[in-house]
Amino acid sequence: MTVYHWFIHLSHQIGLRQPTDHRGPRIHDLRHRFAIQTLLKWYRSDLNVEVHLADLSTYLGHRSVVGTYWYISGIPELLKLATLRLEREHGGLRA
């Protein structure tokens, strides 16, 4: 059985999918969530996110941060935290 099939099987068992569901969460969705939640945790902890992006890439199995950027979604809280950090470090945004 492949990883994909194991994931489908387990997602039925733990209730992520109903027994008759043919669609539902994908492994890729979990990777996206992991990336976003990690960044949120780092911003909330006032960690230097830019320095640790390489760590996130390693966690996701990427060779560089370029591959990791595809997993980062612009959710409102993440954008707010990034903007607040930018304003604090650079004295606000200028047009």
C-alpha cells in the first residue's frame, strides 16, 4: 500500500473523511498547514523568521527556501504579524 493509500485509510479511521467520501484532506494540505502554523508560532514568539526559514525548508524536506515559499499562504493573521514586524523594525511603511 502506498503512502497515499495509507493516508486515505487513516483519514477515514480518524474521521477526517466519512466512509463514503471520495474527496477530503490531502497530505499536501497538512504540509501547508504545518508551514503556516510554524511561521505563526515563530512570529508570535518574536523569533527572527527570516533567519529560520531555512529550518522550515529542512523540516519540509526542501533543499532551499525557494521550494518552501509554495507552502506559504497569505492568511490574515500571518500577514498582520509580518506587517507589524516590518513596521517595528523599519519605522513603518513608506510609499
